[in-house]
Amino acid sequence: MGKPYIYQNGGDWTWFGARMIQQLIANGFEEEAYDEIRPMIDLVIKNKGFYEWYHVDGKPAGSAEFKGSAGTLALAIKMFREWAEKNKI
């Protein structure tokens, strides 16, 4: 697999994490989902791009225009909005 905390061996994959966020929302864990998505959104803003993955120290890697990350985060945000509208929040 290579060195620890590099690429598939410990990298932080936003596109995968955002899928987990979607499932938290879908299963009634909105507060936990919000807590977990904030660091992902913060990285996107800080690094001005939707990177494919991040090193353990938060350094972005791969494409800065990775559509998998953008799409899964956008869907999670849409799910938050739908939940908020439904719950009048």
C-alpha cells in the first residue's frame, strides 16, 4: 500500500466522507452530520478548490477540480437545506 497516511493508506477523501454525511442526514443524525461536514467545507474554502483528497496534515492533493468531491458535498448541502425546510429551521 505504500507509506502510512499517503493516498489510499490514510488519506482524507472528501467525496467518500460526504457520502457518509448524506447517510447521517438520511437516518436522522443531522447534528452529527453538521459537525462532520464543517471541516470538509472549511478545507474547500481554505484551499479554494474541491481537491480529490488530503494528506493527514490537511495538505490538498490530486485534482483541485475533482467533481466527485464537489458533487457529494453539494448533495449533502442540498439534503441539509431540505431537512431545514421540512423542519422549519
